Amino acid sequence: MKREREASDRPADRGEDLSRDLRFIGGLVARIQDQTPPDALLAGVMAGIEPKKPSAGRRFWRLLTRPQYVRFTPMGLVYGVVLLAVVLAGWSWVGLPRFSPSQEPSLAPISAGTENYRFTLSLAKGESTQAKSVAVIGDFNNWTPQGYEMIWDEDCHCYNLSLPLPRGRYQYAFLVDGRILADPRALLTQEDGFGHKNSIVIINHDQSREKNI
Amino acid sequence: MVRQEEHRVISLVLDGDADAYAILVKRYERPIYNLMLRMTASPQDALDLTQTTFIKAYDSLERFRAGRSFFPWLYTIGLNQAKDFLRRRKLELFHNGYLEDVADKASVPADQEERLISQARVREVQSALKQISWDYREAIILRFYENLSVKDVAAALGLSLSAAKMRVHRGLAMLRHILLDNGYG
């Protein structure tokens, strides 16, 4: 306390003088001498520690961030390429969706612009109905008889089949036990270039009546 | 040591390279050893406490937060080790410390009076440091001798920034009073 009272009376305690003195003393502190530690210090520390085991998180982070080096032999590289090629080939064979043309007849979808057209193959009175298969083939079904078998109607003594057809002009014929027959009722026919005559039907929905020309 | 280099060394140690720790020991053994000398006034106790400090820091290295400076963190561990040691020995915190007056090693021509006066002032400051309590003494040494920022001084002593500034300022003022009382104005 006495020391503090005496200190406060000193002119050097004022403002700038005080700051200057304190900076000066700080500079002197920077120049003090210290002791050199003994050589045995480092050895004593290193003898007291064991290598650390990195944590799982640290090992994973190191795996992600440090360059990794892969060694392989040329033969190993060849095996790898062949294996990859086999896997890719098998994947393309099994995995990718196959496109197989449908064996089923693809009828034109019935849309708002289609109407059923009735194909009729009439037999003369007394004519035999022993045909095993009668079908209609034409533009509208890729000339494929499957699914377009005609149905015998005893009342009209004829084979019938109604198909939804959009507006347009179609060539067609009947296939009777493998033989191609033109529609005897068709007024318009057209050579098919294979020695047969195809019948022509024009579907005109505007007139709401099919025309078999 | 640049902070990035420190963190690289710490990263190596945490990855299992114990030998890398020697780099940090060699870099900071002197200030920690001298801290222990000031606290215990015993070279043997200072040696033991310094080794204990570095070993404890090694064991706690996983808790060292990246981005911080290593020395203030190490210093805090050392200071706590010294205080625990003195508490166990039931010794008073050695106010006088161990600041041996060491003659300036550079040869000085006899006719350079100004340099001699400056050297004498350094010795006086060294002597005055023995007369103030260890908490002010360490704050001054960390700030002016170890050249730490006030922020790092605060971290090392476990103080707020403003408390660290006040500790340094008051410590210097104490030294000044002592020097003035001894006739060094």
C-alpha cells in the first residue's frame, strides 16, 4: 500500500510517461535470458508414449483423402478386362428388355375414328363347309391370319368376321385352308404382284357407311 | 512453427506416427521447461514436470481442436501440472520463481556504456519478475518473451480477452513500481 501511495505521487505515473515506461519494460522482458532444457528431456518424453491407433473414422477419412496406389500385373489386367466383357455381355443378354415381335395379330386399336366393318365370305347353297380354316387377311393385319379366323354363320350360310377399321382404303383377301381367295362380292380389285387379286374396301365414316368397292 | 505445420505433425501423430511428436517436443521444450523452473525453482522437478506435460498432451491430442494454436493449449496443460504438483507438495506457489541472472553471452566492448546500461536493465527486470506473483509473471512472459498474441495469452491462462489484457497491464505496472523503487527511473 505504501508503495502504491508513493508510486501515485511520482510524475512518471502520468499518461504518456506511463505508457512509454510500460512499453519499455515489455521490451526488456523480451530480452531476458532463459535456461536450456537438458538433453534427456526429449528421450524421457518419447519413452513415455506409444503409437496411437487411428480411430475408424480417421482411417476412413484417410482412405478417402489420400492417394491410393493399385498394383497389378499385365496378365491380371487382361483377366480383368475379359471378366468385365463377360459381365457386360451377360448383362446385355439377360438384363436389358428384349424386343420380340409379337406373334399375335396386332389389331388397329379401336379409337374414336374406327367402326366395325363386317367381312363376309358367302358360300353357294349346297356348297360344302368342310374348310378347316377360313380367315381374312389384309393391310390392316399385316396379311396375318392368326386371330382373324372367320366364324361360320348357319343362318346366312357364310363366314363372318367384324373388325374395327379406321377410315381409309384397304386391300384384303380370304385365306381358306391356305388358299387365297378374293372376295367375290368386291367390286374393285388390285393385283398383288404375286399372281393374286386382292379386294379393295374403302372405309368412309363421314358417310357412316362402309363401301365395299 | 507455422500453425499449418503443427497441424500436419499432429495429424501424423494421430495416424500412428509417434516419432513425429518429437518435432513438437523439440519446438516447445524450452518455454515449458522454463515455466516449470519459474514455478518450482528446481531443475529436477522442472524436468519431470516438463516430461509429464508433454506426455499428458500426447495422451490428450485427440481432444485438441484443429484450427487452434498448439502452444497455448500445451502451456495450459503445463501450468495445471505445475499447480497440481505444488498443491500435492503443499508448497506455496513460488513467487520468486527461478529466473537466474544470466550474463549476456555477446561480448561487449567496455566503452559501449549504453549497451551495458541496457543489459543492466534487463537484469533488473529479471530480478523484478521474481518479486511479482506467478499469474502476473506468466502473463508478461507469454506476452513479451514468448511473443504470443493477447488472444493466445488468454487461451493459455484460461482467461477472457479483457482479463488477459488487464493481467498483462497490471503485471507491467507492478514491475515498473519495483524498478522505480529500486532507483531505475
